[in-house]
Amino acid sequence: MELTDWLLTSSERGNSATRLDRRRPDRAAWSHGNLVRPLVHGATYFPELLDAVRAQRAGDLLLFTDWRGDPDERLAGPGSEIGTVLSEAAGRGVIVKGLVWRSHLDRLQFSETENRHLGEEIEAAGGECLLDMRVRPGGSHHQKFVVLRHPGRPERDVAFAGGVDLCHNRHDDAAHGGDPQSQPIAAAYGQHPPWHDIQLAIRGPAVGDIEAGFRERWDDPAPLTRSPLVRLRELAHHEDTRADPLPPQGPDPQPCGTCAVQVLRTYPNRLLRGYDFAPDGERSIARGYRKALRRARALIYLEDQYLWSPHVVECFAEALTAHPGLRLVAVIPSVPEQDGRLTLPMNLVGRITALDRLRQAGGGRVAVYGLENHAGTPVYVHAKACVIDDVWASVGSDNVNLRSWTHDSELSCAVVDESRDPREPRDPGGLGDGARSYARNLRLELSREHLDREAPRDPHAPDPLCDPVAAFDAFAASAAALDAWHDNGRRGPRPPGRLRTYRPPDLSRTARTLCTPLHRLLVDPDGRPFRLRRRNAY
């Protein structure tokens, strides 16, 4: 197998201005020799992040980006609030730099106030946190990563990247009781919404790539916002509006694993003044998916917050049409995050049209599920992960929707393990590529949680879930049993598993009448006019 079969070459990225593909002597568009570990759930990620930050000392470097940051969100109990932890690091002499989306107004259910407060805490302690609104109209900075560098101690260098924000709702575990520090979402999820999410811990040369991506944004000479009113307010409140220089970037960490990692992004084609590092935007996340999906033969396993828009799922549909043996399993939220009179039907129209297109292409080979905890409360799926044929795996901030593929800033890590999975010497897809350890283990870990199955004691022992058809059937059988238990009034013992067959809430005739033409003619399901996305074709 050649990595160019699965990963984008520099020319295929479609952004010659980025430094990512010219950092290394060989100009490779990815790095080799990385150790990548999935941290499933905030309760796994947050304590590891806490330990890593508290181990930093004067002169070390901490860089982070976030969509929303709640300064009082605890990483591991009292005294571990993220604002406190980052401020303490700055007080020890750690160089702390953050880029947080400025956000829309709180009254529109966004996070302007909390993001501002996080930045104020960090700035008061000697760090620097900028509120970044260098986005397209209606867009956001959606990246969520943390980079920790240690001059003189490179063995400690690590990057955390994925879908977990440093905010309320995210500190949940596999039991899915929800984060005690909760933010309300749709009523179906209760007072403490159960939350399913994934972040990666990455060590090796790819840490330098993610750091370089941060530096591109940090060094962007464009004003942090174009709004004259906001700029006047910044001046009145003496807000930090210009980024101080960063210290020079050090050498990449040495190889320490077997994974090739490619950093993929989305940046829009900004109106008027574009990004210096992406003057025409970058859509390597969309391009990376399209390339990998062309090689899909056996199983696409997807966990996604949205799975909206027939325009985006078309590349999945093309793969299903081209290969009659290909199956797709998708795990998504049972209910959209917002249940307003307009937002709920708009969200459902976008999702229903996308699922209709997938089922038109794949029929019974397409299976879509929601999750619930053992108390029967739906679990909000915030994860953004895809595994194709147990070879290519992506985890990031991006969702399968138009916003993530064309409009918001996103960062994802596509991983191809150069170590073959010893449990599966044959190739399930017929391409001679063979299952890879990282991608297979990621899929198995997620599948076992949803099926309530334990991992074999011997990690090299055969597992029925390794087989794509057996895995597809196991999901179907588990969901059918749990659905039947609910339909029977929950009588008798609850069957194992957390999977429910996805059944979208019924839309009234009035809602369909109003929202369907609005969706088709005026806006996409992500809330942007079509005229704003024509220049963002991927």
C-alpha cells in the first residue's frame, strides 16, 4: 500500500500558500512515525490535559484554539477549572497563547460572554488570548486543539486535537450520565445532557504540523474583526487586538510511533481580504474524504453530530453505488441540539434529505443509529470521526455538513497506521491494503461501547467485530433488540447495548411546506444563503 493511495498529496490539498506541505525537507504532505491515541469522552481527555499542563514549566509553550471556552469548566474536580489551570501555567512562566472564536451574541444561544471571560482570565495572569472573528459572514472558528511544547524536553511534546471544546457539557464518560456543569440543549436530553465525543493525543512530528497551523492563524495580519462597532468597543475597553510575536518554532519531535498523520483543514474563501496562508480558502477536509471514499470497499463507520446536506453526502453515495459490497454505519444524535419552532424542522429537513440520498444509493447497506444511556436518555453525539475499511481514520472538529466542508475553520487529523493489524492478515476490501492497527482499534473501541461488549483479554485474539459484515449485523441486532424492548413498554430485563434505530421526529405538514422550499431555494440546512457558498465548492 502506498500512502498516496489514501492521503492527499501537496497538490491535492489545493492550497499552495500553506506552510504545512513545505515544512519538511522532502516536502511531504504528512508526517511519519507518530503515536496517536484516541481519548474517547471528555472524562478521558480532560484529566490527561490537566496533567500535561501542570507538568509544564517556565519557557514551555502552550497554544490552543477553541470554539467555546467556559473558564469555570473543571478538568478534574475543584481547583481544576480551565481558566484557573491556564492562568496558573502563565503565572509559572509558561508562554500561553489562545485563539478563541469571538462568537455571536449569547441571546442567540452562542458564547460571546464566556469566551470573553476566558480570555480576560488568561490575560490577567500574563498569557494572551485573542477573540478571533476573522471568518466569513455567519461563520465561526470551530477548531479545537491544544499544543504543548517543551524546549529541552521534546519527549513531553504533545498535541490534543479533535471535537472536544473546553466548555460545559463535555466532561462525560462512557456511562453517559452527563457533565455536572451543563449547558441546556434540546429538552429530550434532560438537565445534564449525555455527551459522546472524541479527542486525539498525538506525539511525534505531527505535533509540529498542528503547531504550524496555529502559527498561521496567529500571524494572520488581518484585523481580528471587521466590525467597526466591535473595534470601537475594543478600543474603549483596552482589549488586546494585536497578536504579540511567538517565539520561533522549534524542531519537530522525534518519531515515536507507526502512524502517518495528515493535518486537514477547512478555511473559507474570505470576501475582500483573504487569509495569507489560504488566499482562496482550503478544503482539504472535503478533498481528503473524497479521496479516501474512492477506495472504500467494505465498511464506512461514521460518528457525526449532523450528517446533513445531500451535497456533502454525495461522495458517500457515489462510493455506495460503485461498490455493491460496501456498507455504511452512521451514529448520530437522535434529536437535533436545538428544538425551536424553526430550527428543529430546518435541521430535520437537511438531515432527512441527506439520509434519503444515502439510502437511495445503498438501500439496506446503510444503517443509521442514535444512542441512549442505560436510563433511556438520548446521548448527544458530538463526535466527528470516520473509519474507512479499517485503514483510513479521521478525527477532528469537522462535521459532515456544508459548514464544516466549506465555511467554518476546521482541523482534522487523517491517520493511516503503517503497522498492519495482526488479527486480520487478509484485505477486507480487496485492495491489498489490509486493516491497520490504529483505525481498527478505534472502530472496535467505539463499537464495543455502543454494544456493551468487553474487549477480549488477549488483544491479538480474533474478534468477530473485525469482520465488516459481522460488525454491521451486530449493530442491527443490538438496535432491534433495544427497539423491541422499548416498543414492549420496557418490560423484562433491558437488553445490552445503547443503539437505537434512527427515526427522525415527524415533521408536521406545515413545517414541511414552509421549510422544504426554504431549504432548497434560499439556504442550506446550516443556515447560510446559497450565494455565500458558491465560491466554496470543494
